[in-house]
Amino acid sequence: MAQEFKIDRLETTRLIGPMVDKHWKGLRTAKERGEKVAWCSGVPFIFAYAMDMKCHFMAGYSAYCAGRKAGEHVLEIAEKTGELQDTCSYHRLHMGMAEAVKRGYDVREDVILPIPDLMIAGRVCPEMSHYAEALYRKFGIDVVGIDLITPYQESDYPFLEKYLEQQFREILIPKMEKVCGKPFNYDRMSEILTVLKKTATIRNECLEYFKKVPSPWTLWDYGVSLAPVIYLMGNPESIPYYEKLKAELEERSKNNISAIVPEEKHRVFWDGWLPWGFLGHFSRKITSYGANPISGRYPWEMFPRPDLIEPEPDPVKTYVKALYSGGMLGNNMAKPGLSLVSEIIPEYHIDGLIFFTAKSCRIWKSQLTIMEKMERKYGIPGVTLEADMADSKMFSEAQIDTRLNAFFEVLEARKEKRRWV
Amino acid sequence: MEEVLRRFTEVSTDPYTSLTKWKEQTGKKIIGSFPMRIPEEIIHASGMLPVVMWRGNEAVTMGHSYVHNFNCGLTRSFIDDAVRDKLTFMDGMIFCRSCLQAEEIPSTIELNAPPRHFLYLYLPPLYPGSAFRDFFIHEMKRMKESLEEWSGQEITKESLENSIAIYDKNRSLLKKVYELRKKKPGTIKAREMLAIVHSSMLMDKEEHSRLLESLLPELEGRKEITDDKISVIIAGALCQTPHTAILDLIEEAGMVIVDDDIYIGSRYFANEIHSSGDPLEALADRNMKKLPPDPTMGDWKTLWTDYMVDKVRENKVQGIITLLIKYCPPHLCYYPDIRRRFVEEGIPEIMLEVEHEVVSIEQIRTRLMAFIEVIRGGV
């Protein structure tokens, strides 16, 4: 009989749900309190937070909506109102939600978004700005555009930082002041960054526990813990959350407790998005092989260098620096991504590579090249899983199972040659 | 005339052979330039030949080991050509950021089949604010310096002005061909028009202009063919060549294409420069013009649908055919607005989704016949 594996869940991660729910509820009910609301793609949401304006974060909301199993319904609304299926599923989620709210279509209350007073179109990928452009054309919603370039290579950081800082100072801050009717609150931005710096520093200490064999936690645990280092930025509850998490990891580590029970058979790298709409589904599949996803490019991009954040005296400058020099923007691009993956594999004792490929999102660059180069360099196998972050129409269950079976067979066969243990 | 058109067609359908031959004859270097926004004039001023990257005629084979199959035809085909060593005549390649797939090609090529010179540009969107124009100029300076350093040839103000004039002349000649087609619909077949514009992207501009000058009077002598034809314009196909088989089909079905809004068409030669000041600034101003609207450029205020409706009205055509390249997100995200607007305006519109490899010609024929019936029936 085949060995059965399961995840020994952390206690701390059970605390994240209420924090996240509170955030989205605060946004959902903002209009009832007469507050203004913004929608934002990319990381400029901090500028709204600094003005005490409730603001959504496009990828974070999409993960929340899909994770709450409400995504498919909103995607259906988008399709019925004319959206085409080959577009980004996050784009469609927002088009569907705006249509639903404007026209009163039935949507689950816990995922409803209020129609924004302002859309901050952070052009991390050009497609992330298309929804804002489309909603302007459809409903006349105010837009401010920020060109948030993902860098091709490290040597470009200096001029990209200058460009972004110019946009923040000349375009975004004046726009926020105009919309909110008050001067920009630099002190509040510094406070948010102070909390972020502390949170991300403890988070980095937590990531060290992934290096332990067996690992006391999984990438799924870290995935659900991302909000405090991104859109819950500045929330003081973030620091105790990560302190508690670290203490639990330390305790497990001391007692050599593995997150995968009865044993951690394989340690895999997970590239690309986390499959937010199907997290439980994928985690059960991967766990059934005794495999633990240890690290990935996406979760590693959340302010990996908190040491570079200096909240005072100039929060705008330091934020820009954290984004580029701090390695927040760029992991998705091939050259910075290749260096990162190349470092991660030996550091985290990785046995195999899973490249999760979202069919409606092409932001993770040159995945096939990275996989091939890493296979050659480290002699470990790789596999691609074609699916999506939120749209189940984009994947074939049988194809994924077949690929995973073959992948883990190869991993098993190469186990003897494993160089890390 | 037939000889000139044959030459244009040869260049358009087999740029590999014509460019290799050109290089042998001239001893000059060739730089591949990503479609739509990179100012070719700067490459030209450095004494090299800029050619706009294209979608090849063959099915993608090895390329699928390097790029996922759910990328657009240009991305997959160009990567396929590069990893199969079909592009070794290109001494350099310059890419820019316009959609996610435009970001996929450069790194995949640089990591697997690097050209001798490589440059990636971050061309800004058309957002309000001077930061974006400033940054465009910054990127043009970076491009100029990179080419100068690599070629060892300084790009002077004079050489750049001269290149701009050469390009302006070609643009004005292409415009004349288009005006002729509008004036005498049917005189130039759609596949001929495609070859005329496409070859301009793949040839020495002065030679192309000379050939165009000899072709124009001949074309003017052709007879107008409009008897009982449905007049249409074609729109879309943002950075890649539409299939000539589909263009033929449109005409065989009984339609005549009077004008277009496609990249390898009227978009390529829109907006002459006539520079009098700083040439880099002039290039920036041309590239940052709001018309024709470009869905990759993030300009939410200038409506592409207005532009298309104006084109329909101005040309007094009976319908519009959208050529939507599969996996082209800027167009896909815009299309619901396009569809809605044409319904509101009562203008017949049909969308044909086209892919690099397989085009179901019979299915398209049936849809086009139905489209004609809708127009004739006034449904």
C-alpha cells in the first residue's frame, strides 16, 4: 500500500484569515462610512494608505476572491458581459466585479469591492493597467497611471529608480492630494514603512527555517502569510503575527518536526504564481508524493531586503530603492530570476523544480529556459504545470496528474544521486 | 510594375534570403527591431539597416522548447527562428516593452541564441505627465549611445536628420499608395498592399522609396474594380502580418478593402516628423502621438473606437473586419469595447481570431459569407 502523506499545519497560520477578512471588510464598507476608495495594481497602494484612503491591491484581491471560491462566479459574469477568455484572469475578475456592482448582479457579499473613486494603474505588466483603462472607458472612473517597470537586468536599476521616483513625486502624490483634498502625509508613509521593515525582517528569519531538512513549514504556509508583507503593509498586527510564526518554527525546528508527515520525501522549488483559486487542491496533490515546496520566485519578491528600507527622512526615495535595489521588482524577469533560482537551489537543498505556468498570465519570463539551465547545472529534474491562478477552465486535471506522476518518478529514481543530503 | 510588386512580395515572404543577399552586397550590418515603437531612424543613422522583426512562414518546432504555446505567433515564431539559427544574418536585436510577450522574447533569445549586439528598451506608456516623454528621450539616448559604442560610428545630428528625412519620404509615398487605394478601390489587392508596406520594413528605405516612385504611376493606371463589391476596412493585427490567405478570402468573398487600421498597414507610416529642432525630441514626439490609438500604450482617454468609427465614416465603407491575433492581450482586453461600440453605431463588424499556424479557412469563408449577407440584408 502506498505511503500516505499529509501536512502538519502550523497553528499560527490560522490567525491570518481574520486579519485578511478584516482588511477586505474595511474596504468593502468604506463607502458606508463616507470614505473614499481606490483600486491599485502593483505596489503604489502605500500612497493611498498614507492618506488613510482605503485601497485594494489587484493581485491581493484576486488571490482573496479566488481563494474564497468566489472567483469562478465573477469570471462568469465577466464572460457574460463580453470579456474574452484568453485575457488575464485577474483582469476579468475586476471587469466582472465592476459590472456586478454597477448593474446589481448577484455576487457573494464577502468578496464585493466598492466601485473606486480612483484607480491607480501601476503598470507592473502592461496588462495590469488594461482593466483601469477599460473601466475608465466603461464607467468613467478616474485613473492615474504609473509606469512600474519590471527591470530586465540589475544594471538598469539606477535610471529606473530615478524614473519611478519622478512619477511618484510629480504625478501620484499630487493626484492623491487632489483626490483626498489634503497634503500628502509623509509621516504616515514613514510609519507604514517602519512596520513593514520590522515585519519583513522577522519574515526573513522565518524563511531561514526552510533551509532545515526536514523543513518545519511549507511554501503553502508562507503563501497564506504573504499579506502582512504586502497589502497589510503598516498593519501593526503584522509584527506579532510573524513573531508568533517564528516562535512556532523555532519550536518545531528544535524538535526536528517535519511539516510533511510522516516524512519529507522531496524538497521542490515552485516557480510562478501560487494557484490561489486551487491552493488546497494543488497542495494535496503535491503532498501526496511526500513533497514539500520549499521556495519560489514569487514569494521571494515581497520586500526581500528590509535592511535597505530607511523610513526616515525620505519615505518616497527609500520605497523606490526597496522596489528596485531591494529586489522587489524583477524576480519575474529572466535574468534576475535566473540568478535567484540558481542561488535558491543549493541554499534550500532543492531536489526538483515545478514550474507553475498560468495560461492567462505570462509575467514569469523564460520559465522553460530557466528550467533547462537549472536541470543542466544541478542535475535535478523539472516539470511544467499548465493551469491558472483563478480560472479552472484553463487547466486539465488529467494532464497535471500525468506530469506530476512522471516528475516524481524521475525524482525518486534520482534520489540516490541527490547531492544535498 | 509587376517586377516591382514581385520584388516587394519576395522580400515580404522570404526576408531571410533577401536580407542575406543585401548584406553580402553591401557589407553592412543588420539590426532587428521589435515592431511598433522603436525609432528605426536611429539605427539607420548609425549606418546599419533596421528591419522590423516578423512572424515567419513555418510552423513552430524547436521554439516550443523555449516558449509556451499560449504565446502569440510573433513571439513563438521569432524565438523559433532564432533558436534554429535562421536569424544569424541579424547582427543585433533591439527589443522594447509593449506587452508581456514582448518581454518574453528578448530574454529567451539573449539566454539561448544571443545576437552580437543586444539592447532592451523600456518605452513608456502615453500617461499624462512630462516624466513619460522625458523617459522616452532618455531611452532614445541610451539606444543611440549603445549603437555608437558597438558600431564605432558616431550618430551626428545631421545623420539623424538625414535618416528622418529618408523615413519621412517613404512614409509620404506609402501614404500616397493608400490614398490611391481609397480613391480607386480595388486597384491594389490586399496582399499586394501588405507586401508593399511589409517590404518597407525589411529593405533599405531609399531603395524602397525609389521602387515606390516607379510603381505609383503604374498603379494609378490600373482600373478601379468596385462592381457590386462590399467596401470594408480591416483593423487589428497589431504587430504581426495577417495571413495573406485571409486577405484573399475577404476579396474572393466579394469585398473590397478600402483602408486599414493594422500595423503592417496604415499604422506603420502614420505621422511624418519633418524635424526642425532636436531630432531625438522629434522622434519622441512622433512616438508619443495619441493617434492612431494604440492599446499597448495605456492611453485611456483617446478612444480607439472613435478612431475606427471615424475611419469607417470617412471612407464610407459598409463594414469593418477585426483581425484579432490569438493571445494578444492589449487587443483582447479592448475588444469588448470595440464590439459594443460598433453595435451601438449600427456598423457591421466581424471578428476573425487568427493564429500563427492553423487557420481554418473554410470556417472563415463561411463567416465572411454570413457577414456579407448581414450587410446586404441590412440586418
